[in-house]
Amino acid sequence: MDIQELTQAMHSFVSAQGWYAPDSPRPQTPRNLAISLCLEASEVLEHFQWDDRLDDAEAFSAELADVLLYLLQIASLTGIDLEKAVLAKLEKNYQRKWDQGKT
């Protein structure tokens, strides 16, 4: 499954929940989704709050999936081609001078 298919699967799920409806109690606005993305990213971090070990890989993978789903949705709703954005950012990063451990 490619990124477009994942995005369509995400939209199908959100639509099935009725969250794209104008009267939805969970308006799917870029702002609301950005907040949700940050909250889910915090839940990823929570797995390492007191230990460097990953104790529950299944729960961790579910949190990573939540992050990806919100990211796909935000990109789609704002007209961002996430695949192109990632490739452009990687190209830019290849040109960047990274410090070698200097602060």
C-alpha cells in the first residue's frame, strides 16, 4: 500500500465515523488535527518516560500509527503532497551542513 492508498483508507475511516460532517462533534480542521497530532506524538514519547526500553511494542506501534494517520490527514486537507514534501526535505537535508557533535 502506498501513501495515497493509506491516505484514502484514513479518509474512508474518518468519513465512516461521520467526522467530516458539518455538525460533527470532532471537526476535522487543520488546527484541531495539528493539536491531535501533538497529543499523539506525546503518547509516543510516554513509552520512554522513565526507561529507555520499549516494554509494549504493540501499544507503541498503535501510537506511531495514530501519528501517521493524523499527519496524512493534515497533509491531505491542506493540499500538501506529503511524498513530494518528504523527498524535497531529504534533498535539502543532504545539502545541509550538520555539526559534528558541537553545541
